[in-house]
Amino acid sequence: MDGRSLICADVGNSRTKVAVAGDGKTGWQHLQSVASPESLDLSSVDVADWCVVSVNQPRLDSLRDWVDRNRRSDRLTVLNRSDIPLKLNIEHPERLGLDRLAAAYGALQLAGSSAEPIIIVNVGTAVTIDLLDGAGIFQGGAIFPGPYTCFQSLSRATNQLPELFVGEVPAVAWGKNTAEAIACGVWQMQVGAIREIVSRYQREMMGEPANRRGVVFLTGGGAAPLEPIFQLEFRLVSDLVLQGVRAAASRRRVS
């Protein structure tokens, strides 16, 4: 470890999440979510090793360039699939996004030895709902457009619907004007899709009736508006990808 700090990063399609590993297994210092690396403030952080997962090459290149210019003594490592020791029962595992793999690994560390299926709901530009069986094997998942993407697509695919983004779930079921109607539709679609997919996973993995529901995590940069709705059903962990990156990085440092 040679006295270096550990910086973990999750490079997504719209934002980059960066945090410095603190004391213990899950604590963070300087947790930041930025649209551009130029907004990062790590001036008080000593020389560090970076461990990064990325689903967006141009954004990863921008982060590399920022580190090269501003933190020349740091070492940056981009994790690959071999760094995350999960068994995969899917087709074309080489195509699986590293963010999904890291989130699943983070969820497995936090769930401990429950031997129950784990479901990870990750809300971002896209929503991914992934499944680990009771043996910790990644079985696949579902992907659909996230809230911001839905708002964007309605404006771009139509002539008269306005471009807007409403960052909270409306308290009412229907709107009294076009903008309210769009907000109600987009957010209720998100809630309904998440609830139905999770419920189907639970039924098909644990039988009917599902006396055991497994462990369900809600995470991602777009998850905050949904937390009040699912807080009694799901375990809310906003930094699940970073938790997986940290666990993988610790494993690399030990090996």
C-alpha cells in the first residue's frame, strides 16, 4: 500500500463519482459527483492510487487527462472483469458493463452471508435491475431508460411536447397541464417498472407465495427521488458501485 490514499471512481454516462476511502470498510472522504473532472477538489488528498470503473470512454479519457495534469504522482488503474471475482451465468460476459458488475460485487459484500438472492436497482441514465442468486452468481438483469432519458426522449421524438426535467416524483397521479402530465407519466412509469420487475424476480427465484423477498438494493445517481417510495421495501445505498470498486481495489492490494 506504500502509504498512498485510495481514490475510487465510477465514470458514468452523465456524471463521474469520486471518493477517497476513509476508515473502516465503507466510509468515504471527499465524496463528489461531477459533470466534469475540472470540478473535482482533491487538493487536500495525499498522493493516491486510483481504482476506476467506466462505461464511457470519452469521460474516462477526460479523467485520465485531469489526473495527469493535476496529480502527477498518482497511479490510475481501470478495473477489468478479472478484478471482480463474481461468477457470471450470462451470455457474452465480456459485454457486461463494469458498473453493473461493481454494483453487484458491492451488494454482495454488504449483504454478507445471507445466502438469499440479491437484487440491485441502479437508477441513472439507464435503469438496470440485476440479480444475484443465493450462491452469489450473477444471473443477468433488465435495462430500461432512466427518468432523465425518458424526459429527453419525449421532447426529441415529438413536435409539440416540451423539453423539461422534473426531479421529484409528483404527489398526484395525473397532471392538469402537459408538463405535469409528462412528469406524472415518467415517474409513475419508473415506479411501476421497478416494482413489477423486482416482484417478478422474487416470484421466479423464491417461488409463489414469496415468503422470502431476498435483499433488494436501490442505488444510483437518479435514485434519490425514488427513495421515499421504496425506503420500506429496499435497502438504500447511494454509492453501491463505489463500494464494489473499493472491495475490488482492496482485493488487488492484498493479492
